[in-house]
Amino acid sequence: MTAQLHPMTPHHLPFYIVRPGETDVLMIVMGIFLILAVLGVGNLYLRLHSLPERMAHKSQKLQFEIVAVLGLIALFTHIHAFWIAALLLALIDLPDFSTPLKSIAGSVEKIADTGNNPAGATTDEAAAGETRASSGRIEPASSQPSAPAKEDGSHA
């Protein structure tokens, strides 16, 4: 039995039409290409979506966290305005307010600690002077420097 084609069938068939029982190589190749294309476009989309977060990674912690939250909101809500806001915030360098404020606070603490004692004496020296004055005899002050003053409210 020889396989006879139908008389109405053209004698030359295109390469993508396979005979019955044969493997359709073009369908397998296109399936693999489709999987790779979906994975490639998804990877490109996620890398583009995380662009503001990667740009803000070098900046301050607060700015990075705000950009990351805006990026997540944009990812899950599909509102592109959040992504644009995250990108613009990542491009802008915010001024550092915390470092000068911490320096000012430290200086004010130092001024407050030395302002209560007479003539810049430490707390231990002032207490020793009061004890000597109340006993009526004069003792020589120790030549070793005293320990730093404890803060009020400490348990030591």
C-alpha cells in the first residue's frame, strides 16, 4: 500500500506542514522561543521597574525607603505616576539635615553639662569642695583627674 495523495492536493507542500505521524519541529521550536521571549520580556520589565530603586541605593536610607515603597505601590497597583515619582525622587539628592542637627544637639548637651558647675568644675570636684568646706579643714585636691560626670537619672 502506497500513500496516495488526494488528487486535489497540490504536489508541493510548504515545509511547515508535516505528514501524519511525524514530529512537528516548527511547533517545538516556536514553543521554546515563546517561553524564552516571555521570560526575557518579564526580566526586562522587572529590571526597568526596579531602576529607581537601584538608582536610590547609593543615597540616604530614608530616601531609598521612600523610593522602594513608591516602586512597590506602582508594581502592585499599575499606577505609573508612582513609578515616575520614585524615579524623580531617586534622581534628586535630598540635603542631609540629620547630621547638623545631631551635631547641634551634642554641642547643646555639652554646654548644658558644663553650665551648671561653678567655673567649669566637674560634679565630683564640686561635691568634694562642699565636703571640705563643711568639715572645717582643708584637704589637698587629688592630682588625678576625676571620672566623667554621670548623667542625672542614671542608676549608678
